[in-house]
Amino acid sequence: MKNIHDPVVREQLIERIEQLDGDKKAQWGKMTVFQMLRHNNYWNGWILGTEDHTYKQAFLGKIFGKTALKRTIKDEKPFDRNIPTPQQFKVKELYGDLEAEKAKWISLIHHYGNYSNPNFVHGFFGKMTKEQIGILVYKHTDHHLRQFGV
């Protein structure tokens, strides 16, 4: 199973991120490439704990979260297209500095080489192991890179 904590996997993802440019169009969904980059920077900052975030599991997550997590990370199957984006991760700005956003995302990807955020609690899945986080982060990253054809 591919995992963001694997240095080879990280480098493969970084190579794909570097292929993004302003001409890339989403193959599904409504995000621009800039919104997708910014979304991933905020989302990875949330996972890594690099910014000020509040971690709390939603009530429905307490009931269904562990089962949903197991189904989500049980195999290599990519995320489905058009999964709704939680409000806190939606980016309103349509355009901005793509190179700065790419550089930030690549920097965040490198942070997974020394991952440690014992306070992290996923809003739906709840408390997760490092291995579970690694698989989820890989799948989320792969999902958005496939969204833009890289």
C-alpha cells in the first residue's frame, strides 16, 4: 500500500506536483489548479499541525468514522471523483501564485519524512495511526493530482 511516509512515494508525488501549471484543467470537479494547490496546502498543514488548527471529531464520525476509515484505506483503489470538499478546506480565490503554492506543497510533502503530530484527530475518522495517516495522505494527494491529469 502506498504511503506518504515512504521516501520513494514522496519523491514520485513531488515529480507529479512539479508538472502542474496554469494550463492544467480539472478532469472533474470545480477547482482551478490554484484552488487545488491552496486546498492541499491547507489540508496538509492541518494533518501536519504546522498551522493553528482545532482537532475535533464530529458526532457522526464517532459512530461511523472507524468503519469508513477502514473502507477508505483498505486497498489501492483511488478516491472516487467528485467527493464533496468540507467547507473548511474550500478555497474561494480562483487564481494566484502557482509557483509559490507548488513550492509550499512540496515543502509540506517533505515534512512527512519526520511526521509527528500526536494531537491530530481527523474530523470524521477520529484518531488515526501514523500508518493510516500515511495512506490517507497519499490517496488524497494522488486524487488531486489525477484530477489535473498528472
